[in-house]
Amino acid sequence: MNEIERYEFDRVGYLTVHGLLTNEQVESLAAAIDALEEEAVARAAAAPRRKSPTGRLEYHHNAERGYYVTGAREHGSTIIIEDFFNADPVFDVLVNHAQTMSYIHAIVQERPTINNSEIRIRYPGNRTGTHMGGPIGVKHRYGYNHKGFNCMMVRMVYFVHDVGPDDGPFCVVPATHKSNMVSPYEGGNPDEEPGMIGLPVKAGDAILFTENLRHGGFTNRSDQTRKTVHVGYGPFWMKSQNIATMDEDQYILAQTYARYTQEQRQLFRAWPITLEREFGGNH
């Protein structure tokens, strides 16, 4: 994170990082997302099902491939696939991704771990309601002290195709991560909220932001289905922030953990000693 990026992240609460992924990474991730979408869509309404600990959503759990999915493939809807790392080794490129981690280490002071992993597939007509911003609690806190940035929950969103102004771009109200007041705008419609701006991107770009920033997704007014990969980070003591497994241990299958390097394993919470004994400490 250079001087300009540090200034801008502090000033507005987000950064657009151009070309964070290579063309080859974009192509392989896009193909893996398409394949997982087809399977997940077919299973989304099937048993076994699990209600989120928050009570907000109900998910299908694919125990064999290790992901949770909710939603539907229809106009105005979205499919959310959580814990996607288990489903395909193609996604391993995002675990300890060098350029990503250079940003994360610059804004999370304690040892960071991955606490959120979701693929969002937003169909035409869909929007993501606005949320966060202002004094919303310690878990989402944006901080700065004598050592520099001291953020809790932060997120990197990776884009595998271009997203223009009409394609449902990610949107933010800049600088609301420092607001002393909760937003007075109710209803959660990003298209109607004053101050909300869209962030068009190209394939391979990424957006880094603090969860304390007010954000959402403008309505997708195009015929293109919008697909993004989200990876969230925070201090090592923070448990899962996926909706399906909120505040539980991060959900990684034994076979997923087995293929990780020691550095990749460090991005998840401490694991049972049986896993370490089985797979060893230096994969």
C-alpha cells in the first residue's frame, strides 16, 4: 500500500485496485464460478437445509463439496455460495494471494485470518440493500492508532468480468466509516440513497473496503449476470462471518486443509490437533 493508497483508504474507506488478478487467474476463476453456479442453483432449495445462526437466511449444505448456498436463479434474485474454497482447488489462488495480503497486512494489525468467503451471483433486476456506516460496533470498527491502520472486518471483492454503471456495480457512501451518526435513510435502496456512488470496474480489478463503510449494490439494469468473489479478513480471534456459519469456527474440509501450504493454513483459525498430526505442519 503506497502513500496515495493509504491516504485514500483513510479518506474514503475503500480502494479500487486495478489489475490485481492476471488474465489467466480471471479466466480460471470465472470458469470455476460458472461450473459451481450450475450445481449450486440446482441444489439451493434442496435438503439438507440449515438456518443461519442469525436467523436471517436458510441454506442448503453440500457436505461433500463443503459449501453453503442460498437464493434462486431468477429475475431480481441472487445466489450466494459461502465457503467456496472447499468446492474447487482453483480458488486456492486467493488464499494467501501475495498482492492481496500486502494490503491486508497494512490495515489489520493483529495476525489476519480469513473470516468470510462468498461468491455472489446477482441476476438482472437484483440489487444489494445498503448497510453499515457510522457507529455500528467493535466487530466492524475502522481504527487508526500510533501503529497505523487498525481495522477489524475488511473485505476484498474480486471481479471476473467488467461491471459498468448499468450492471449493478458495487456502491458506497464515501467516508461514512468515520461518521458519528447512524444513517437516517431507511429502506436500504441504494438507488435512492443520497451520497451513494457506483464503482465501475474491469475484469481483474478488485475493491478493498472496511466493513464500517456504508455500502451496497446498485440495481443490475443490464442483461448480464453479475458475478463476484468476496474474501473477508480480520484479526485471528474473529470467527466466521459468513451468514450460514456466523461466529462459528471457519468451515474448511479436511481435504481442503490438506492441500494448503503452512502459510495458507495460517489464514484460518487454529485447527484440531488431529488435523495437524494427519497432514503435518509443513505441507
